[in-house]
Amino acid sequence: MLKIKISKTKLDVFIKNRRFLSLFYNIMENKNLKWIFLITLSVVWGTSLFLIKKATLSFNSYQVGALIMIFSAFILLPFGYKSLKKIKKEHIGALFIIALFSTFIPSFMFTIAIGKVGVSVTSILNSLTPLNTLWLGFFMFGIKFSKNQVLGLLIGFGGLLVYFLTGNFYQGSGEYIYSLLVIFSSIGYALNSNLIMTKLKNLNALSITTATFLITLIPSIIVLFYTDFFEAYTGSSEQISSLIYILFKAGIGTALAMVIYNKLVQISSAIFASSVTYLIPIVAFIWGYFDGEIVNRWQFIAGLLILLGVCVANKLKKNK
């Protein structure tokens, strides 16, 4: 018992006294950093898609999805367990919905889709999130949006059309059904943004993210157990490399990124935050270029349209 108490005390002292945590919280409260947050998330999540693809070379999609959520929960808990005290009864329902429809289910949908339709298609279809945020916010939560936001979303959607109409994104696979998994996931992310704006506005980002992954922890362990992961794991160099990719995805691309994203929603708007999905395809194509893929002029033009859509959607009227 004595060892346990000492260990817990040391953990408390470590968490309270670390200056970087204090600096992190101060940065997260700075509303002028929303563009930096947006670009950072785009790079991290665009890169994460490739890490997921590499991880699926050694593990199946269900194992990768479960491991991402398990690692994310254990990474977050030491830093966020005290923030759970801020959660009130009125927050619980929204947190469970976010955990199920914006985290647990999309985690598996994405890993399955990447293996079937590829990283580029997955990132492009995920860019529907701002549009889904718009209609979900309007029809389910009564959120009104400006004409600039609607126009920006349409321009961004036009960029997506350019991507679809000028590229062979399905690679002749005929696996169109798997693209629906990404679209359903984007609806889940849109629901996440709207719930944070309407139901969890007064709850800090670390509390939301920690609670979300804590809720998914037990179901994820159950899924991992039934995929025979422990029987299939041999400790080969390929499997170890995949675990490193998953750990990076969980720590940086999921746990930390979700804290930043949830805070971004709170300091800006649901539309601005969801616009990160417009930029992820650009990052994905950059990775593709260095990986030997060819980016043609139409794809470049589409990327410019997407950026223009983000800028227009976030140019609000000053005299309102």
C-alpha cells in the first residue's frame, strides 16, 4: 500500500509541476492561434492516414482501430484524469454519443476504407465533414450560418468535384461501397463538432477527449481480444514497426490532435474546425508525391479551390 501511495503522489507532483503542461494550457486558450491549430491538425491527420495504411500491413483493420483507441486512452489518462472531475451530469449523454459515433465506429470505418479505396480517396471523402457540419447544425441544432460560410463550403465542394472528375480515385477496384464508410465517418465528426458547440461549450477540451477515449477503452479491448491479436502477435520486426506507427497515430494523431481539435471548435466555430478536412487531402497528395505518385495540374487547381473555400467560409461580416 505504501508503494502505491508514493507512486500516486509522485504522479500528482509530476503532473502539477511540469512547466510544459502549464504552457500547453496557456497556448490552448489563445484564440489567435486558430489558424496554427488548423494547419497543424491538417499535417498530423494527413500523415496519420499513411501510418494507418502501413500498420494494416501487419495487422487487420479491426486490430489497428482497436489499438489506436487503447493507446490513446492510456496516453491521455495520466494527464487528463483530473479533468474528468469537471464533467457534470448534463455532459454525459453528449460524451457517450461522441465516443460512439465520432470515435469508436469511425476508427474502424477509416482503417477498413483505407485498405480498400486508398489513402487519397479516404482523405478526399473525409472533406465532406464541413458540409455535413452545416446541414446537421441547421436541421438538428438550429445553428444559422452566414452566406460567406455557405459560399465557402460550396467552393470547397467544387474543389472536391475537380478531384473526382479529373482523377482515377477508385483505381478501377469497384469497391465503391467502402467509400460510404468514410462518408458515414464524416457525419460522425460533424456531429462531434456540433455537440461540442451546443452541449459541451463550457467543458474544456482535455476533459472531452479524455472522457471520450475512456468510454471507448473497454469496448476496444473486447474487440482486440476477439480478433485473436494476442495469438497472432509474434514480435516480428514488421509487427513492431506497425506498433510504432499505431503508437504515433494514437499519441500525436489521435490523443493530442483531438484535444487541439476540440479546443479549436470552442475558440472558433464548428465550420472552421471541420474545415481541417479540406486541407488533409493536400497533405495526403504531398506524401504521395514523395512516395512516387504524380500530382497533375488539375489536382493542384483543386487544392487551390479547397484553400479558397476555407478562407471564404471563415470571412465573417465585421459589422454584425
